[in-house]
Amino acid sequence: MPAGTPPPIASILASRTGEEMALNDRYLNPQMGRILRTLGFYRTWTGGEGAHLIDSEGERYLDLFGGYGVFAIGRNHPEAVAAVRETMEARTGNMPQLGVTLLNGVLAEQLVERAGLAGCRSIAAMVPANSGTEAVEAAIKIARAATGRRRILYAEHAFHGLTLGSLSINGNAEFRDGFGPLLEDCVAVPFGDTEALRAELERGDVAALVLEPVQGKGVNLPPAGYLEGAQELCRRYGTLFCVDEVQTGFARTGKLFALEHWGLEPDLVTMAKSLSGGYVPVGACAMSRSVFERVNDSLEHAVRHGSTFAPNELGMVAGLATLAEIDRAGLVERTARLGRLLLDLTGPLRQRHDVVKDVRGLGLIWAIEFGEPKGGSRTWQALERRQAGIFSQFVVGPLFHRHRILSQVAGHHLNVIKALPPLTIEEADLERFAGALDEAIDDATPLTWAAIRFATGAGLRSIA
């Protein structure tokens, strides 16, 4: 098709379906195309419903990615669709910029009220954002402005986003390498180590500590007392405590906010992902009244922080629809119940398979970790030398090809498989997953030199 005015969307979908990979390789991300072809994961996805993706052959795949946690209420949820459509048809006076609109205020009101109901009475205001990484960028700026300090602490293995500021507090070298110099005065501390944290805070120059209550890379749960201790130390040394709820928020862990599990009342809370309803990107950086007033302290500072599309009313409506569906479907309680079921179904794999070292999770953020079998394995050691974390690919592949289950390795060089299914997933789907996982581990466990040749020859060294 020659360049020119794009045809109607229906025409594009009808006439060009099947060109996805060619367009991606030419204009977008050819290395992603290489990964998909190497693993055999490429499909032409033509639809989505609830916890499932549908390919061009009509096959349904159970989606445990959930768009990295975006599709908490399921794909193409009718209430989210209706809310966005209704707002578009209302032709609201969206984004006047030198002005304010109703729906932004209503979403902010809802988030503040719900934080209070969750026991987080410290939160009193918010600034809107387009995404999780933008919410984190806002938190960094606001913390420095509110405290007059420069240093930001974050945890090793943390993931807070991939824009430059968020990347500066990303605890994974594979994401940071090649993008320096990053922001100065960003310092990593071990996740769960209160004494290491104390040593940094005692210097009296830390603006904020930014922590995920459950680390997304690896699904690392905090040691008992760590988050509460971190909050207390921040208060003692005048440092703002920021809880990153971008992935764990909005019922994901069996509470509306994960911070409820530890009774936290932070100064800053970042949120995004599932707030979008799976439709319109939206995020927020919520904060205490004192922080808000220290940053927005004069007329000159009225536009001290912002983003052109952040107050987009379609994003606000998607957030309101998500909150309404969480209430209507009882997703907080449902997720807590399904999370317990998933651990009950998969926990016994530790006894069934010597290679399974841990099964962990909170609500419907879940992981299984693999390790070298007891007594040692020369083949395992050889595989790990060629590509750390390669065994998990031997499980993810069969789950996709044989069982039509889309799952993910939890991070670079990690022998951890992670699941972030929609909170609307059915019990039968969790049972199906547990059975398929058991079978896939069984099939992968007889490690052979053929597996080593596959790992090297297929090019998995560079993509696992």
C-alpha cells in the first residue's frame, strides 16, 4: 500500500492482518522479532477476552503475562469499554491545560479516599501521570523539591521503569548498561537489609527511599518487619518513604494496595498499570499533604510539575471504571482467595521435583524458582555456564506450545517463572496451569547434552 492517508481502522484490520512481524522488524524492534521466532512464540493475535488471548487460528491461550499486570480486570472488559466510549460521546472539555476538569478531581478523590480506607491516612493529594515510570519520575522530582536533598535510595534488583530518572533507580544492570551517565546521587541498598539502609540514612542527605513492597523482578517478598522498619527509619532521619505500587496496586496482592499487608503510611505512593482498565494509559503519584504543600508552595510553582496528556479524561475514566469493577466483582477478596489456591496447587511441586527450590507469591503475583538438583548435576552446571537461568526457558516453552499457556521468565539470568494473571481468572484455569506446570517440569528435568547444544545453537544465550 503506498504512503498516504491511512484507510479506516476496520479496513486495516481486515486487509493487513498477518503483516505484524514484517512491520515490527522493519520499523519497531527486530530483536523482539528474533526472540519470538527463536522461541517459536510468534502468533498473530486477533483478539482477547478475560484471561485469554486468541490467535488467527481461533486458538485460545491462557495469558499469565496480563500485559505485565495491566489487564487486572481482564482483556476487553465491557464496563471499561463502555466508560471510555461514554466519555468520548459526551465530548467533554478535555485537557484545557489553563483550567481544570471534573473527572481528574473525581479520580484523585477516589484514590485518596480508598488509600484512607486501606489505613493509609497519610495520602491526601495526587499528580496524574501517563504511566508507572512517569509516576516514579514525579516521585523523584517531588522528593528532591520537598526535602531540599539530592540522594535517592532504591533496592538492589528493583524495577521502577525505563525512562532516565526511573532507570537511575533500577537495580538491574542489564537495563542500565549503555544509557549512562544516569542521574547522580542514586544509591542502591540490599532489599531486606535494615542495617545497610540505616547506614545510608544516617548521613542525613537522602530525599527519598523508593521500594516495591513485592519486587516484580523475581517476585521477592520482603523479610518480616523490613518494610515497617524502613518506614520508621525514614521518619527518624527526615527521608520521604515512597512505596511503588505500580505493579502491586489495585487488588493484585489480595489487598487494594499491597502496603496494607504491613500497615504502611508512606509519604509517596506511585501507581499505574491496572488502573488503566487495559485501555488508556494512566498513572498517579499520590502524596501526603505536607509534601504536596512544600512542592506547590507559590503561584510561581503552579506548573512546577506536569505532563501534557497526564490529565487526559479518558485515562481518568478508565481508572474510575477499574475501581468500580474491583468493587462490583469483589476482586480484592477474590484475588486473596485465588492467590491462596494457586499456592496450594503449586506448593507441592517443591516435594515432587528436586529442581524446584521455591514457590512464592502474594495474591496473584506468583513465582516458581528452579535450582540445581541436590547432589549436583554436571549438565545443569554446564547449562548455567552457557546461560544463567536457561532452565526456566525449558519450562516456559512447553507451557506455550503444548498447553497454550503464555508465561514469562521473571528477569534476566533468573531461573524464575512469574505469573501476573488477570484477577478475573477462573479456578479451573489455575488448576489447568498447575497441572501443565507439573508436566512441563517433568519433561524438562532429564537434563541432557542435547539441551546444552540447543541452548547454545538456538541463540538463547542472548535472549533468556
